[in-house]
Amino acid sequence: MPPSRREFLGVVAGATAAGALGSRALAQTPLTPTPACGADAATPAQTEGPYFKPSSPERLSLLEPEMRGRRLVVTGVVRGTDCKPVPRALLDFWHADAGGRYDNAGYRLRGHQFTDAEGRYRLETILPGVYPGRARHIHVKAQAPNRPPLTTQLYFPGEAGNARDGIFDPALLVALADAADVATARFDFVLSR
Ligand code: FE
């Protein structure tokens, strides 16, 4: 078994109780509904936590050679509460590596990008590892002209850690699908005015 495969199994071992990411059955898991836009539908804010670093590089992929972990692609649309897509919204992502560690010295697994003319984004990365006290999550800051910035976190369905995490919010669950070589997550952001 090549090291990458072995490490993937290691990564998911912690999630086996939860099942979702450790099981091929995930392919049949129905996608959770994408949050609708509307006056009360703004994406909930969450703490940025202790590991945010400003000035991340602009890039669509956080993958680097020899990076451990399960490949993950996150896609979605940024909308306003009026349901209209927000073009050129800045999305700044950061998360832990497969071992649950943040890079606080450099910018590994940190990067920002801008939504396209239809408000779409696409992030290529790895599934974040878990670390003590927290459910598996991705941090994000979203910012668009004439709107208050949003700092929040995205979570993964079927994780045992969700129920144990005091700040977990089901409104921030991604819709997750799985394929042989990559997990695909979908999340649409709704920015307030
Ligand atoms: Fe974190």
C-alpha cells in the first residue's frame, strides 16, 4: 500500500465512528439542503479562532506536493440576502493539516480567492484533520464591497465531533459527496448588507 493511501486510512480512522468520511456508503448520502438566501438567511458568523493569519496568498488550490490527506474540493456561490450572486467577493480559507496542525510560520493550507462574475468559488485542498476539542472544520473570511465582513467556519456532516463541539452550527454544514479519489463539498454563503 503506498504511503498516501495508508495515511488516508489513518486520517479517516478518527472519523470511523462517525462513518461519513470513512465509508464508501457516503456516495449514497443525500446532500443536505443548501441554505436559501433571504433576509434571515445570512450565513452565521463564528469566531476566527487563534490561527488566522492575514495576507494569505491568492490561489485556488492549497495542494502542495507530498501533502498528506484526502483530497477535497469545495465549491459554491456567494449571494446576498437578496439572493443575487456576489461577484469578486474575497474568500480567505485556512485550516489544519491532516494531522490537525496549523501552519503558523508560513502559509501552508491558507489561501484566498475571489468569486467569479456569477459569484462562484472553487477551492481545492485536503480534508482538514481534527484536533482536540474541535469538530473537523474549515475557517473562512468572506468580504465584499459595501458589506460587513463575515468570519465563519464550515463543518462536515456525519462527524461524531460535531455534537461534542460547543460552537458547531448545523447551518454551517457542507453538502458532502464522495468519489474514489476526491471528496466534494458544497456550501453557498449568504452575505448580509
Ligand atoms: Fe480551527
